[in-house]
Amino acid sequence: MDVKQIQIRKNPNERKIYLIDVQENNGISLATVNKLIPNVSLLGYTDDDPDRIHCVQFDGGYFYPPNANGWKTDVIYFPIFADEPPVQSLPFSSETTQPSFFYPDKDIGPIIAIVMIELAESS
């Protein structure tokens, strides 16, 4: 079965799932993924062992299926960022469930506060 789209969830705490078209070369464009989810380095997924994270292949600006069997339709892929640990993907389900794991968001609060203080002092 040829998969025409894969599912990507920006982070496990969101309900929104992005459907991204598989290109004629059987790849997913990094540029397309980065327009939806900036700064993605890789795509990953988990299988029946949630402690084992699989990364898909990346070459020439495209992500490629994880193995010879092609893209998996029963998982939701997730982004992996170079500066963050990977997170667990969720198996595909027709029911939306709340994930039972923690996703560390980037903490930019102090950076914003420092910029605001510097702007206030320079005024």
C-alpha cells in the first residue's frame, strides 16, 4: 500500500495532527516540515517498546521511510530537535487521548524578561 500522507504531532500535549504529503521520491520535505514546526532536525516514532525511539532516514533535504516496508500508517511521527530530548509518539487511534508523559517545552521566559529589562533601561 502506498502511503500518501504521514501524521505528525508537533508535541504530545497538542491534539492537532498535521498530515504531510509524501512526495514522488517517497520522501517528506524538511522544508515543508520546518514551515509547520520550525527547527526540526529529525522525525521519530516509537513502536511496542516506548523506551526505544526510531529515527527516520534523512538525506538531501528529505526524510525517508524508516525501513523497506515504507512509511508507517499506524503511528504519529514526532519532531526531534537538536537541542531537546526526543519524546514518545502515540499509536494512531480514532479516539483522541491525553498523553501520559511529560514534554519539556523550551523555557524562554527569562530570555524575554532580560530583553524587556534591557529595553526599559535603555529608554
